[in-house]
Amino acid sequence: QRRKCWLCSPAIVLLYRLRHTQPSQFATDIISMGKVPGRKAKRIWRRRRPQAFQPGNIAAKKVVVAEEGRTQGFSGEVLEDPDVASTIDGTPEVEDGKQTPPECTSTPLNVNRRLDEDLYLMLYRPGDHVIIPRLRNIQRKDYREVRPYTKDTVSGNRLVEMGKMEELINLFNEGHRKANGRKVCQGKCKFSKSMEGKQGFGSIQALVCGKCAFKTTPTELFQRADSREPGSRGPLPVKTNIQAITACANDRYGPTAIETLFGSLDAPAPCRSTMQKRSNKVNPGLVQLNRVQMERNCNTLAEVKRLRQEAGLRESNTVTAESDAAYNNPPKGRSRGQPGTQAECPLFEHETGQHLMLAMGTESQHCAVCEVRRREGLPTGPTSHEGCTQTFPRHLAMGNSENKMAKKNIESVLQCSGLVIGTLCTDNDGKIVKGTNEALHNAGLPPVEKQDCVQHNKRNHRSRVHTLELKVFEGHRNRLEVRKKSRRVGHYLVDRCTYAMYQARDRHPEKDVDFLHAIKLERDAMVNCIRGKHHGCFQHLECPANSSEEHPALDIPGGAYLAIDNDSEDIGTLQKFIDYRICEEAAIRQKLLLTTNKSEAFHNRALKKCPKSMLFKRNYEGRVHAAGLADSVGSGAAIAQANDLFGASHSVGSPGNMALRNIDRVATYQKKRKQTKRYRKRRYDLSKAKRMVKEAGEDGYSRDHLHPMVLRDHSYAV
């Protein structure tokens, strides 16, 4: 008969359960029984089976809480609970003049019930005197899983190359016939889990016969790269690993997103560290590809200008360009208080209709190695270690990097093609112009002519509408109504100033003097025009008297003219508001009607590669240059060029090759569609209708001019 341990005797168990709260007391009781020494007793206490219930609770099926506040023990005796007072008739007791509430007479707890772990933790509160049943092992039904016999069985999905799969099947068939000779084996083949291997996305498999135990050698079901990187040794990398990284660099997802995707597809995801190491090797190649492409763009532009001059066409010796900077976290706007730590600044030409990228600079204040060295008290910075990605000092604001990036862009353009920037369009900030002039001054060239972006000025002009208040509307009920109607007048003037500039340039496309004279006439006549005095208006100007609409000025409250006297303060207020946009100095800075729309579009493309919610300490430059390469040649062609560089090219006629070409075809079609007059007119009408939808139908307005989308009851118009 099996000998029982003395620790499992009823006396020891009872002693432990009665004095389980103090380990020292438990050890003293065991020592007093003369069984074990003190050290061993404490060791027994530490190695005891962990209890799932909280201190103060006792085992289920052993204790029941009575309604009168007494506890029934192991042998059936009733034990008084000092924390629960009761009376015979159930009335509340009075202690020191204070009445205590009566005891709860609900149904006792069912101690046979199994409690879930989360439920038990929610039931227990510190200081509870009611004994809760202890937690017992229970398996949740929602997590219960019936697992089949999976020993040495390969399940799920894998990425395999079809040609390699055919080779594995032929290898099994040939070897299986030779192993059995004349005897024909009827066993079925299957993949072996013990012989399976993985290299990133690549899978290594072996086939095994289920009857005769014949098995093939593990075979790589993937293709390796055509060439290796210079200076590297060992086997060639897996093609799919390189192709996945080049696609990741042209989109917002990374190793973490790949794990989520493959987990949902029931396929083993590659190791995160493997993908990160491969990405660190691929991104410098993307920077190299984009720099080569930008040099090619500069040479193309220089060749176009040379051919035009040889043909006797009108062509200047300088280049008109635009430039604008963007940050990973904007220092202003919605994310105030989150200063930018990384920035990019492209340079695009305005000579041709292609808007070629001539140069691009990036700056970053992050380096993974420098952060470790900073915590260890070691020196940091580009000179502290090799391969540092921190290119801008951390103690300076990131906005100061625009000067540095603009200077590098101009120097690279001068070095590769000799093109000289003569006119530069930027936003109202002058840091980019300052860096450009520094580079030109060092090369012995004259400074650039600064041109303001028309769209930036229009947005700034429209922002001044919110502070516009006219005295002519003071007769309304409250100040909010005055501001509302004043803003409508301001929006009307903003649109009219924009229309006047484009109309003047269309009538005088080459003569700047005539352009400025036409702007001056419109500026002098605009205030009198909205007052109903059209003696200074011309037929070509956007005058309400020349409009074919039923009401002369739809955007002016009341659909008519403003009743402003000659000595009213509103005349000076309106004239000051108009001069911000089309005074002589402002008209000179906007005479070419240039915009930074191309730079803004590139910022959106780069934002897709580097979302502001993610921080790329090491690969920010590579991802931004991948966006620049995609802007020059197309997303599909950029991925194909990166794959060719690292020896992971697609074969002709493969699904990947066709998919990449289709990406560029669709993008080209959408770009041409958005440049049509019909599409632009529809966007303009829709934006104008959305601004006026709240006041539509008021004060005798007609709803015929509204876009059909905003005529619905549940529109998103604001």
C-alpha cells in the first residue's frame, strides 16, 4: 500500500486551514509537533500550492454563511463572527445612540458554484466580511478550443513559388517509386512539421509518405535574389523578403502591420527583427535611386531649355521653381504642443507642365544609437558614431531646418546641371528664400525673385473674414447676426479678388505693367461696386451689374447692395480688407499666379509613407525618397526599380509585373480626370454651395444655383 505523507494528515490540514494567514505561526506549529526543523518548515510554506482565493476566505463546501451572521464550521458547530452582529428578532441594534441597519436575509451563496477569475476579482472588495467561495480552475467556454491530433502536421497557409512546388512534387514521386521498386505503395503524401523551415516569407517543406515513411529532403519553396549586396557574404536573400520591404517603403505599413495581416490570413509571419534588418539595408538603396532620378530630371530640364533657345523660342536663362517644407508633427494647428522632429523640403520646377522634382532635402533629430549613448552619458551626434541619422541639433526648433534644406537643394541643382533658380514660389515664410539666396551668393549669382503662393494668400485672406464686422448690420438683433452677415460679405470679396487676378492675367498674359494696371482699376472700383455705384466698373470685371443671375450679388446678404454712406467707417474697413490681397505690393508678389500645390501634393504622398502617428528613427530618409521616386516615375515603377536594384525583379508576364503596371495606369487616368474643366468646375460649385447652404432660401434667395448634393436633407454641408 502506498504510504501517505504526514503533511497530508487531517490534523496538519486542519491546523493549516485554521492558521493559514500567518506563515510564522504555521511553521511554529509544525516544529512543536516534532516533525521537521524550522528552516524546512518555512521552506514548506514557501513551496506550498498557491491559493487562488484572497486572504480571509476558506475552502468551498466546508463553510456556509448563515443568515444570522454566524458561520458553520467543519464539524457542524456554529462559530460567531465578531464582524457581523445580529439579534434574535432580526431588528437592528442600537449602539451609542446609533441605529445599525438590519442584516441581509437573502439566499445564502451557492458555494458549489464555480467562479471565473475575472468574476471573482470583481466580486471581492477589501474589507468585506462576507465569505466568498474560493476560485476553482474553470475553462471559459468562449476560449474553449477542440484541437485535433496535430502531431507532425503542417496547417495554415504558406507563400510558395509554384515552380518550386512542382519540383518538390516531382522529387517525391520519383524517389517514392525508386524506394518501393516493383511494389506499389498506396500511401498518401503529407508535409512534415518537424522538417519545416522558414526564412522570412520563404517556406522550406518536405513531403513524407504516410505508409512507407519515405520522405524527401527539405526543399526551398521560394526564389532567392539574383545578386547579393556588395560586400555581403553567405546565401542570397529571399526574393519575397526584399519585395515586401520595397512595398512597405511605399506605403504606411511596417513589420507590425505585416504580423497582423498574416495572422488574419492564418500564415506564419516573418520575424520582426528580420524585417527591420532587411528594411535598414533597403532604404539606403531607395535614397540612391531617387537621387539618380533627380539628377536625370535636372539634365532633362536643361536639355529642354537648350533646345528651345536653339530653336529661337522665348526662353530665359533661369528657372522658375517652387518649394515648401513639411514636418512629421506640425508645430501649429491641430497638434499644438507637439513640435516637429523630422522635416522634408522638395524643389519642383515650373518651366514645363510635368513639375519635375529637381532636389529634395530631409532633416531629422532622431537616432536610435544616440539615444542609447545619451542614457549612458556618452557623446552623441553625427561625429560620435558611424551611421548616425541625426542631422539637425536637438536643442534647435525644427522650423530652422528650412534654411539648411533649401541651401542644400540649390547647391545640388547647381552642381549636377548648372541650372540657376531665378524665381522661387514659397509660402509667406521667408526661410526657404533666405537659404536659397545664401547658396546663390556663395556661387556668385544674384538673389531670386520671391513669389507668394496664391493659395496660401487666399487662405490667409479668408482667415481675416472671421474678424470682419460692418457697422451697416448693427441694426440686427445681436452681435452674432452682425458677424454672420459681415462674414458673408468677406467671403464674397475674397472670391472676387481671386477672380480679378486671374481675369487680369488672362487678358494680359505677358505684360506685367498692364496686369498691374487692371488690378488697380478693380481695387479702386470694388468697394463702390458693392455699394451699387458702378461708374468705375468695366465689362470684363466681375461686377454684379454684369451678372446674368436673378439677383445681382448672391453672396451679399439680402441679395442686393450694401447701404453704406460716403462717411461711413465701413468704407475704410472694406478697403483695408481688399488691400491685403490686391494692393500694388501684394499684386507684384503674385503677378505670376504661382502656387505650391505640387509641393502640397507631395507632402500628402510622403505623409502616406510616414504617418504622423508613427516615428521612423532610422528609415525616415529612405521612405521620403521612396515617395519622391514614386512622384517622378510612378508608384509601380518605383517598386519595380527598387526590386531590380536588389536582385528581386519580377519576371515578364508575372502577376506582380502586371499589377505594378496597372497601378501606374490607374493613377495616370485619375490624374488626367481631375485636371479636366468639368471636374474643376464641379468642385468649385460644390464648395460654393456648401458655404451658402445654411442661408439658402433666406431673404429672397433662389436655390437654383446650389449643387444637387447640398439640396438633400442629410448632407454634410457646413
